[in-house]
Amino acid sequence: MPPPAMLMAPLPGMHPELSDAAGVPMLADRDSLLRRLHELRSEHRDLDTVIARLESGPTDQLHLQRLKKRKLKLKDEIAWLESRLLPDIIA
């Protein structure tokens, strides 16, 4: 079994305030996690709008691909934060 630090390792691109120098998540208060989650969801929605507009006409495909990749990273970080905020329910 991997050491506990590896089990809690943050996702690549994770907000630096949520991890220490070794990349291990710090215990942050619930309010700061909720604020960060709100920021990420907002940025994700904004990217969704930008991507939809760019796809409707001729555009730089590399730029579009980078925006989509950023959106996926945001989605992963959102899912990670949600998992930290919602307790596991064992049936």
C-alpha cells in the first residue's frame, strides 16, 4: 500500500494554497475550500462559454485545444475538492 502522503497527493495544477512544498494537501478550513470550489466552477463556466464561441467560427485549433485542456484540469480539481468536502458514506 502506498504511503499516506501518496494517497493524498494533489492533482497536477492544483491551487498552491491547498498543498505544501512537497505537494501534500494541507488541512484547510471548509470555508476556504468552498471559496476555491466556487472560483473553479466560475472559471470552468467561463471557459465553457469561450470555447463554445470559438468553436462556432474559424479559430486557432491549438489555442482551442489548450482551453479545453485547462477546462479538463479544472474539472479534475473541482472533483477533487468536492471529494474532500463531502464525507464518504459507507453503506
